[in-house]
Amino acid sequence: MYKNIIFDFDGTLNDSRDFTIATFVGIMKERIKRNFNHYLSKDKREILQEVRTLTFRTLKERFKLNLITFLKTNIRIQELEYQFLVNNSKETVLKELPFYNGMIELTEELKKQGRNIYILSSNKAKVIKYMLKLIGKEDLFIDINGETSLFGKEMKLRTFMSKHKMKKEDTIYIGDESRDAYASKKVGISIASVTWGYANTKVLQLEKPTYICESVKELRKILL
């Protein structure tokens, strides 16, 4: 039984995929149309299905983005997401950015059992905290650490674990991308890769995570 459970946010607790893809397409139209013409006619669902077949590295290569441009684009998406949150009603926000069914309930059960639950995400902490406040769960997690470097989750994870004095054998990370599994394995902790987020099962299997969860029910069996 794991004492410390660290959750990713986007694609793990919250379904931001449609919003992120639509925003990404909009930014690409403005910035690098010459490399993106064949995507402009596609529906965001089609693009999402393609994105889910890519690793983080191949995603960057597919859209012909250098590291700086990729990081700037991600920051821009997060800022636009925050603007969307503060400029729309609770109902509109939760319709566009819903929490996955059963995930908040799972974290509540873990907390009741005395487990330590955290969020470590590449999204901005202010976005995550705003979303949790909308559903009255702003105090559910011990710590919310945002703005993880897209290419440096391993270092951020080590620092985070050191800050909270976590033992490797007592700790598990819950994430939806191959880079989550890569970072967790490098740090030496367990990783549960969930298949309902930004990467599909085939991509997640490449990093050989400790667990692959196809449903919240499967994740519950591991954690509870």
C-alpha cells in the first residue's frame, strides 16, 4: 500500500484534451502555418487521436517545433486556459474541462485513509487551484506543484520528493504520458500509467510502467 500518491493533473484528473487541442490548433494557425496546413482542415478529435499515438519527443518532431517554440506554445496554452477559467461561468468551465468520473472521489477516499496525496503537473498551479476551487476541493491535496518543465519532470520529481521527505518504496506517481513513466522510473518510484489521457495504451507500454490502468476501477484496486 502506497503512503504517498502523486497525481498528474491534465489527462489524469481533469480532461483538458479538447480545450488543449483546439487552443494548440489556433496557435499553430498563427505561428507556423507553413508546417501545419494539412491539420487545419481536421477536426480536433482527429488531431487528438493522432496525438495520442505519439511520444513526447515524436510529438515535437511531428509538428516541427524546436524546444523553445514548444515551451512557449505550452505556456501560451496555459495562459489562455486561465483566461478561459476566469472569464466564464462554473458550468461553462466544467463542461469544457470536466474532471474524469470517479477520480476526485478516489482522491477523497485516499485522504480519508490517511494517505498523503499531491499534484505534480506541467500546468500552472493557479490553473489547477482554480479548477479545484470550482468544485470545492481546493484543500484536498497536501501540495500542488505546477509549471514542471516539459523536459525536466525527473528533476522536479526528485526535488518534490525530497521536500516532503518521501521514501521511494512508499511513493507512486499517477500520470497519462510516457514521460511520466520515464521520470518515475529514473527516480525509482512506482508509476501507474492511465490510458484515458493524452497517450494511448501502445505509447504508454513503451516505457514499461509498473501498472497500466484502463479504467478508474483498475486504478482503485492498486491504490486502495
